[in-house]
Amino acid sequence: PAKHVLSVPDVARLEAEIAARGTSLSALMERAGRALAHAATAEAAGAEANTTRSAQGNLPSKVHRSSADAEDTIADATAPSAKTDFANEGENHSIKARGSRRVAVLCGSGNNGGDGWVAARELVCAGFTVDLVTNYDAQALTAEPAREQAIATETYANEPKRSDCALNIHVSPSNEELEQLLSAANVIVDAILGTGFSGDAVRAPYDAWIRLANAQRSRGARIVA
């Protein structure tokens, strides 16, 4: 069934109503970020299942496949809209990574980018290696609560007890550097633009980010937005 797509004014009214009922925008951002992280985890699992099935298809016929293997489901490879149900997120926030996975998170400078900062933190907690790409470092952001969440993620990554933290923050990488980061990722999280976008064209550097992400998608990368 088709999903109803909210307009920008609809989203603004919905957020205002939720805030008026006692849920802060920061809490909403955490829920949206967790939803992104869950969707990215599902996409990574689907890619792994696809790879496993392809490998099994090349095995000799005498190799036994278990019933569990036969019943595995593969996630849809299209880019899901992960945050449409963020207001209904429950209290079970655990995410389990299946093996070694690399995710690239593209964060804009607004509150949609803040969702990406939260998702990156959640994915690192789950055992993923994350390359977070931003045009500004956390302290330079002005949108709230994106700045608050970005600083929290940066602080989390820099804690001495997390010296082995697998979160790499890349500020204003060149197109060549970004292409290398995206080509190494199993999943790309698009947290570039949200309801604050206006105009007829996407400005630099985000136009190049979108172009490079789409190029990787055409090569089989999975994108979550």
C-alpha cells in the first residue's frame, strides 16, 4: 500500500504538536537516528545474506544447506525511508551487527544531519565501523538540537575508554576522498537534507555528495534515507 507523504508544513505542525505534548525535539532526533541505524543494520544484514546465498549457489551440490539457511529472508535493496515511524519507536533500542560492517553516514548541517550523528553513534555502539562525513565539525553547527547531538557523538567517540572506537569523522573531504569512503561502505546513510531544504538546486558540497552516493548505488551499495 502507498504511504502518505507529509508536506513540510505538515511535518512542522506534527513536530510542534509532539513537543507540546512533552517530547523534546532532541528526544525526537534520538528516535529518528535510532530508526536510521536500525534500517542500516537491516540493509547490511540483507547484503550479507545476498552474498552468502551467492556463494552457496557456487558450492558443489553435495554440500548440505540447513533449513535455517533456506528460511533466511533478504532485506529489500531499495532505499527505505527509515524515519517515517520514528515517533512510534519503543524502548528496545538494541541493534546487533552481523560481522564486520562498514557504514558511511552523510550529514548535512541542519537537523536532518543531526539524525545522522545519532545514527552514527548507535551504529558504532552496535559494532559497525562508521565513516561520518560532515561539512562542519560539531562545534560549528548552528541548528539545534543537531549541534547538541553532534557534540554528544563527537564526545562519545573521543572518550579515552573508547580509544578503539570505530567512528571516523571526516570534515569537508575532497570528492576523491569521499568517493573512496563511499566505495568502502556496505551501506550509505543519507542524512543530508530534510524539511528545511528550499530552492531549485542542491548547493555544493551536497550536490557532489548526492552524485557520488548515487554512483555507488548503481554499483550495488545500499542507501538508507
